[in-house]
Amino acid sequence: MMHIYCPNLLGEFDQAVDARVAWVNSHHAELREVIKRRSADGRLVRLRHEMTTTGEQLEAVRAALSALIQERYPMGATPD
């Protein structure tokens, strides 16, 4: 149904989820090692930044999807 009503948003959602999955899959072992060894070589800062970026992408798509649903299918007053 999203393909019909909001294909761009669906594409953004798919891209955000795919980016997060790819990041987790490719950095899982490195992240565990950095945390275990308490590495101070900047890798933790880089990993945290990348993780935050993919999380922000997911949050942006979630907010856009929420706004779309509220706009198209209003169910009374919106919460404060």
C-alpha cells in the first residue's frame, strides 16, 4: 500500500533500514573489540558517530511516516 501512496517515503525507509543493518553487520565485531579493549585510538568516536548517523536516518523516516499517517488518517486531536 505504501508503494501506491508514498513510494518515496517507502524508499527512504528501506534505505534507512538497509543502512543500519549493513552498519551493524559490518561493525559488530569491531565494536565488541573496541569496547572490550577500551580502545582510545579514536575508533570508538568514529563508530559512535556512524551509529548515531544511521539512527538519525531511522528517526527521520519514522517521524515522516508518523506525520503522513496522522495527515492521511486523522484520529482526533494530536497529543501534546
